[in-house]
Amino acid sequence: MAVMAYVLIQTEVGKAAPVAEKVSQLPGVVLAEDVTGPYDVIVRAQADSVDELGRMVVSHIQLVEGITRTVTCPVVNLG
């Protein structure tokens, strides 16, 4: 079963659109949209395991130029 997560991204001023475009092209990223509010980009990501998800965030997403901070929120099914 795949692990799904939302990755909340803060960027440098004026970098939300290019960051969303670049992140949307990374493997495992289902959707990346620039938004308003405390975060600049919200990403929906998918991986085969929690470990793979962590590697994707640290080794790929966080290395995109313009990103200053990420918060990863794994999706859970409570019902």
C-alpha cells in the first residue's frame, strides 16, 4: 500500500511559482500547487514506504532552489 503525504513548503519571496513547477516534475509528486497563506506551495506526494517518502523529501524536494522550509504530513486513515 502506498504512503501518501502532503508536503507544505515555504519559499524565498517570489519563488513559489518556479518552485511548484520544478517540484511537480519530481518522481513521486502527484500534484504541486502554489497557494497563499503561511505556506507557499503544497505538494501531494506518494511513495512505497515511509522511508522512501523521507528520502524523497530530503534528497529531492528540499534540494529545489528557492525552498527555505518543508513540513511533511503523512495521510492517515482513521476510519
